[in-house]
Amino acid sequence: MIEEAARLIARSRFLIAFTGAGISAESGIPTFRGKNGLWENYRIEEVATPQAFSRNPELVWDFYRMRMRKMMEAKPNRAHFALAELERMGLLKAVITQNIDDLHREAGNTVVELHGNIYRVKCSSCSYRENLKESGRLEEFIEEKALPRCPECGALLRPDVVWFGEPLPESEWRRAVSLAKKADVCLVIGTSAQVFPAAYIPMIVKDEGGRLVEVNPENTGITHLADVVLRGSAGDVMERLLEKVKSCLAEKC
Ligand code: APR
């Protein structure tokens, strides 16, 4: 199966990747579903909806400051670096991710973030936005106990992430759909493919005649659509797959 996947990738004209929390598991960031997933210890309606934020912003900020701390310590892993190498080789055009951990960008890929970014905050009222990593205010922001307020208008700042019940950012969604329509091969890595509209991305690739290569230790919502299924963890599989692609290119497979 991995040889077949390597051939599809080596011969691809427009390769993309669609990723979820599983690709960052090896970096120490918990996934959402499955054993000790985040949603086993927190209720979505208490920490990840607009209603939760207006009802109890302290609880929501405790949750996101905890996730910022966890993600700050995380580094890209073998799977992230394999995707960055595939882009450097001129094969991979972009990574479309549901993850907010910034690890694909850190690894060096061109990224479309469908669900936002944990290091970006935005005003709940005016158009103020800040990337705390770039402004160098991340550590002080996380240690701050008080509710963060907008320096422009004084309203509450919120995480610049997509909560349940919220629309995806328009320009990122449009970019993702246009990439999916052009893709002849899509690597689907570490996602249960249960959350929409993000999970439509691999389906659009398939509808447009593209091929899907799934990398996941378990079955998912799109396993039935996959042309090749590579069972295993993203780090192991992507490291082996990258080597196979390189030897395939060398042998003009
Ligand atoms: N390597 C590859 N895949 C893995 C690994 C690993 N080491 N460990 C777990 N997985 C797989 C699981 O089998 C599962 O299919 O990663 C997937 C994680 O699924 P979810 O926890 O549902 O994460 P994700 O698909 O990214 O969730 C989508 O849901 O809660 C929202 O906004 C949140 O972006 C998130 C969205």
C-alpha cells in the first residue's frame, strides 16, 4: 500500500494535504475524540461556543490559556517535517489544516487554517486583531489572570478560533475549496473527518476526480472514499512514505 501511495504522490501534478489533531499527537497535543480526547474532559458547550463565551468568558479563557500553554511547549514532529519536505521538493502545494497549533507553519509549509490559530486573539466588538507570538506578548498574556480587553475599544478579547456554530473564515474556506478542486492527490492525515464543513475538503477532491491517501491508525468518516489507506501513526507513516517517494522519483517509477 505504501508503494502505491508513493507512486501516486511522486506522479502527482497538484498534491495537497488535509490534516487534523492526530498529526500533532506525537508533539504532545491531545486530540479531541478517542481515548483521553479533549472532549472527554471538557464540554464543548461550556468552552467552545459563542454562547459559552458570553455566559462564562473566564472559563473559556482558562480553557484557551491552558491550550496555549500546551501548544507553546509543542514542536513540529516527523509528520509535519515530512510535509514541509514534500513542499520543498515541489510536490506539495499547501496544507489545509483544522489544527490551530501553528505547527505546520513552524515546520515551513504553506498553510490554510480553517479553524483559526491559538496565538491570534481578536476583539469581540471592533476589528482589532493581534498575533501574540508576533507581538511578543504571548507569555504575559497567558500569565494574566484578568479577562483580556481590547486596547482599542475596551471590549473583551476572544481567541481567533472558529467555535462550534460559527462560520469558517470566508477567505480561508474559499482558498481551501479552490485548492481541493485543483488537487489530483490529497493526503488526509490525523482527522476523524466528523466536523463539517471542514470534512467536505477531501470529498471535494474525490468529487473532482482526485485520489485520497489516508494516514490514520483507525477508520474515519472518509476511509470509505480513500484510494489508499495507510494504517499507523502519522510520524512513522510519513517518514516511511517520504523515503519511498524519494526512491520512486530516483527510479522514475
Ligand atoms: N497519527 C495519525 N492519526 C492519529 C494519531 C497519530 N499519532 N493519533 C490519533 N490519530 C487520529 C485518530 O484516529 C482520529 O481519527 O486522529 C484523529 C483525531 O480526530 P479528532 O480528535 O476528531 O480531531 P479532528 O479530526 O482534527 O477534529 C476536527 O473538531 O473539535 C473540533 O475544531 C476541532 O479542529 C477540530 C475538529
